[in-house]
Amino acid sequence: MAETVSVSPKFQVVIPKAVRESMGLAPGQRLHVFRHENRIELIPVEPLKKLRGFVRGIDTSVPRDEDRV
């Protein structure tokens, strides 16, 4: 989905409604802003409590040398 936005004189942009709704963004939500080569990326800040348990069930077994057990 490609949308076009304009930069205001105060360097503000409006995230298009379709993008806001599809990502579940809310007013006042914080976003990380990254510059990657010639583009700007906005990534929602997730509270640590929300991330708790997100790797539950991951396989943590690691092959080890016998002398390192």
C-alpha cells in the first residue's frame, strides 16, 4: 500500500487513515523514528509488559561439545 503525504511547515506529517487503522495506531501513541539510507521508518513503541512471553515455546536447546557441558 503506497500513500503520499506532505510535510507541513512545522515538519509534521499525517499518517494516512488506512495505515493507522491497519496498524492499530492510537492518538498519543509513541513511535521510534529511524533513518535507513534514503528513507524514514516509524516503528510503534511497545511497552515491555506487552512483550512478556512473546518467545514462549522457543527451542532453546543448543548442541554443545562434551567438554562444555
